[in-house]
Amino acid sequence: MVVVAARIFCARVLLLAGLLLATGGAQAHLLSAGQGAINLLGDQLVVLIGVPVGILKGVDDNADGLLQPEEIRRHQPAILEQLGKGMTISVEGLAGTVAHDDLMVSVHVDDNKSTNQLEWGRRIHIPGLAGSKDPVRVRLNWYDAALADSAQQSYSIQVRRVDEVETAMLGPQHPEHTFLAGRWGTLQSFLRHGVEHILLGSDHLLFVITLLSAGVNLRRWIGLLTAFTLAHGMTYSLSANGIFYAPEQIIEPLIAATIVGVSLLRLADIRLHLAWEAAMVFVFGLVHGLGFALAMANLSSAARFPVMSVLGFNLGVELGQVLIATSLFAVVRLTREGSLISDRLPWQKLIAGASALTGAVWLWQRIQG
């Protein structure tokens, strides 16, 4: 028993030392809820993350939103199992094993007998880590379908390797990030972010589909997508580099308004000359670019490698637009046995009507805050 206790004590001392290095020194409590630190020390990867009690299931016996010491002791295996499933950390080409887990109480309420937050510490042994310069990939699985109701807040995660430090905000829209990836890794990462943002961002996706479906014509598509790309690339670049900024309370309603605008033009059967339509799309693209910048503002690799991040993201958005256009064109060709669909077929009005209604609902919701 003495030997086991001694081993546990030593493991905790080593873990705490790594945690203090990761967080820059001793504090009254190491991290606030929603903050995490990962430190690469030789072949050891030391993790500390502040976890609110609300993300844990089946451990708060009296459902008061707090954990008493007895609840923590009783449910410690279940707590550690949920935390282990909730966060994945990997270094390319290397495999590791968990050397030690620990739970620490950092914020006390209710006469110091209960807590609304736990600090989870984990030490992972990864042979070969000390000589590796590969990036570190972190994913918060709490946002997956099975755990989606358990994690509704964002987490600020900092990864440190010797003198390299990078911080990124992870949340429902960005649950995974590759840290310490260097210039080319940043380009690849932001390329992927750009594709995902245009394909998975419902408002941007709806805008592009409504715009393209209004008239299936290759020349028109090239002109409009070029105008949209130049515009959003301009404002995204300016905002990403801190030259221009617009608050979310203004930009999000304006994005919804652009959807309503293009939809109403189609419903009213108003046909603009291509030059004027491209000018309108350019103006709308300026607004969408600011929306892109807001969504990507918390990725610190953008600050570390501004050129690569801006270039990669804009290329990714452009690639996403090409995929949308290609898919729409393929549907058109297949449904008409090789002929382009007429501009006046009902399906276009249905898309415009649905877009106008959806955009109007979003506009109302975003104005209301």
C-alpha cells in the first residue's frame, strides 16, 4: 500500500509540474472553465483543461449543477472515461499511452464543499515525441452528436513546444484544430477551413445556391463567382489583418439580408444585366467576407502566418464554390438529359421562395439578437 501511495504521489507531482509549466506558473486555480493547456515535455504530453460540471453525465447525483467531494470520489472512473472520450490529441506518426489522469477542484462554492468546475490533468507518454516537429491535432468530441447537449461553450486551447506557442478557439463550428503546423500546414489547414465554411455554413451556402440557380449559364456563373470571390477575399483579408472590422451584430443580419435580396429579385422576375448583377454580388460579397473573418477570428495561426492563412482560406472558399457550381450543373444536365434547364422553370422559383423565407427568418432572429 505504501509503494502504491508513493507512486500515485510521484505521478501527481510530475503531472503538476508539467501543468505549471504549461500554464506559466502557480495560480490560485490553474485554469478557468473553457480553457486548456497542452505542454510537450520530452516524450511526455501534459494536458490540463478546465471542465464545467455541466458537460458531465450521470455524476451529479442531486442535480444541483455542482459536484461534492463524495460525488467526485464515487464517480471518478466515469468522469475520467467521459473526459477521455471528449478530447482527442494526436501527433502524426506517433502513438502514445495514458500514463496518468487526475482531477483537481479549482473553483469552490457552497462553503467550499462543492464545485462547479473540475480541472482534468492527463499525462500521455509518446515515444519519439522529444525529437518530433510534427503538428499536434486536437479535437473536442463533446460537440459530436452523442455528446452535443453536453458542450455548448467554446474552449481556448494553448499548445506549447519549447519556444513555440499557439492558441486557438475550439467550438461547435470549429471542433478540431492542428497546432504548430508551420507555414505549409497553416495553408492546408485554412484551405480546409475555407471549403468547410462555404459548404457547411448554411447562410453562405444558401446565398450561392440561390444566386447560381437563378440562371444556369457558364458565362454568368464565372462572372458572378469571380465578383463574389474578389469581394469576400478583400474584406476577409482586411479584417483578418486588423485593418477593418465590423461587429457581428451588424454583419450577421446583413448576410441574411443579402439572401433575402437575391431571392426577391428572382421571385419578382427582375433580370439585371450581367455587369449590374456582378456589381450587386460584389457588394454582397464584401459583407460575406466580413462574416468569414468573424468566424475565423479566433484561429491564432492566422496571426502567426497571415499570408498563408488568408491565401489558404480564400482558395478553400473558391474551391467550395466550384464544387457547388459543379454539383448544380450536374443535376441540371441529368434532369434534362443533356440540355440546360430554362431560366423560367418552377424549381428556380421554389428555391427562391424557400431562400427568401429562410433568409427573412434569419434576419428577424439576428436583429432580435
